[in-house]
Amino acid sequence: MSRKIICRYCKKLFTQSPYHPHQEVCSSEDCQRRRKREAVILRHIKGYSCKETAEAVGMSNNATRKAVHAGLRKAHEACIWEQKNTGTAKCNNSKTSNKAASNK
């Protein structure tokens, strides 16, 4: 049975999916993007386990792994774009760094 709840990000009322009884976030792109960003931060910056991250953002373990992977891929693509267009990048390509370190 569907029920109306308040989105944890945009604070708007939405109808919860009958297939996802623990849904806390509406389906707007902005809220989904924020949830995925939060998953990447919790998993890779704060060091949460996959299970802890999933519980914190309200996703299944599998959905959390996919969201984190997609977020990291997007960040890497943004880094490459910045490097190509400005000649510098704020991020560090680990493959290049590891090669450079091993050649010294």
C-alpha cells in the first residue's frame, strides 16, 4: 500500500512506491543525485562499509554499490574533461600517479 511521506532532501510530499516500502527520497533528479553523492562521500571519504552506507542513504547494498561506482566514474570523467579543457586538474589519476611513482 502506497503512502505519502516527506522527501529527506527537498522536503516535499511524495507518494512512496508500493515496491519500495523503505523509500525516503522522491524520484526527482536533484534528490537522486544528492543521494548518490552522499553515498560516494560516506563510502570513500568517511570510510563507511557498503552495508553502513546503504543503511544511511536508504538504498539496498546492490543499489549502493552501483551508485558509488557511477559517482566515481562521473567524477573521473569530470577530472579528465577539466584536464583536457584547462590543462590542469584538481583530481589525481591514480593509474598515472602509480606509474610515475614506480618509475622513480
